[in-house]
Amino acid sequence: MKKIIELLKADILDTLRRPANIFFTLVMTIGILLVTGFVLNSGTTADIIASYSVFLAAYIGFIMTSMAILTDKDTGLYRMYRSSKLSKKDYITAKMAYSSLGLVLSLLIILIGYYTTELFLTPLITVILCLSLISHLGIGLLIPMFVETAEEAQRVVSIIFFAMVFISPVFYAGDVGPPILNSIQQLIPLTYGIEAMRSVIVEGNGLSTVYRQLSILLGLTALSFSVGYRKLEF
């Protein structure tokens, strides 16, 4: 546990040393929420909050994991960690803890939404956000297999994730697109996270209603994380 905490502190401190990146990330995120959320999304404010709470958890899990690993490689820390007594399990656990900071932003959006529009709050919200984050974190673990630097990863990750965003039902209901689009949606964890979140906090449904979405999301989470964990060389 001590090693995990030390790694987590190192990642957070490294992020705080780059205020320009923090500013860019926040501005980009808020800009996307304002522009795409209220221009492209035909749903209610509650629908938008449901979609973007899951979007943020998934996006931060995806990009922060891949960027943190590749930044370690750029600085030589990755090689040092591999040659030390640090285990792969501890290393990835620290990256998971680092990426879980995205849950704070997601919960903050939901909390603000609760006081500005009508939302239903249940413990299922946390379950949906955690599964959405971990499933995309697993995908993020695969990025270092294909790119070598953090700078290159930033471009690749942005292209891949925003393609996933426009395919998944972030801006619309899942059954309004062409058949081929609906088929591709079924392979993306983001789809099931958004559907479950809308059902829970907008419509007030419980576990019995979102059981299918959570079961599939859990399966995709186990698949993506297990593959990403095995493929990451450490």
C-alpha cells in the first residue's frame, strides 16, 4: 500500500507541475459540455448530465491511464519501476487510483445537476461510474503497445475516444442511428454506461431495470481490463 500511495503522489505532483495542461483539459472539457451538450443533444438537461457524467469518467480513465504510463516511459521512470521490486499489480493499482480522480468530477456534475434540475440519486450511480471508468482504463492500458511517447498518445487517444463518443449514444438515443452504427455501439462500454445512467437518474429506475446494461458493462469491463493488464509489459 505504501508503494501505491507514493506512486499516486508522484503522478498527482507531476500533473500539478503542468498547470497549462490542467487548464487546457478543463477548458476543453467544459467547452465540449457546453457546445455539444446543449447544441447537438436533443434531450433534456437531465439527459445531458447523465450522459456527460459517464463520458467524463470514461474519458479520464482512458486518457489519464495511457498518458501516465507513457509519461513514465518518456522520463525513464517506467524502466526504473520495472527494474525495482515494484510489482505490476501495485503499479497498475496506483494508475487506477490516479484515474479515479475523474469520478470526483463526474459526481460533481451530478451534484450540480441535482440542485438545478430533477434527478434521482441512488448508490447505482457510483457503480455505473466505476465500471465505466475501469472499462476504459483497461482500453487505455493497450495504448502503450501502439505508441511510444506521451505526445503521440495525446493525438491518438483523442481521435480514438472521440470516435467512440460520436458512435455511442452520448448525443442521442441509442436506437435512432443507422443499423450499422447501432451494431458498433454494442461493442463500446460507454454505450451501456450512458443507457444505465439515464435510466437511473433521469427516469428513477432501479437495478431490475438496468440489470442487462450493468451485466454487459461488467462483462466488457472484465474483458478490457484483463486484456489490457496482460498486454502491458512490466
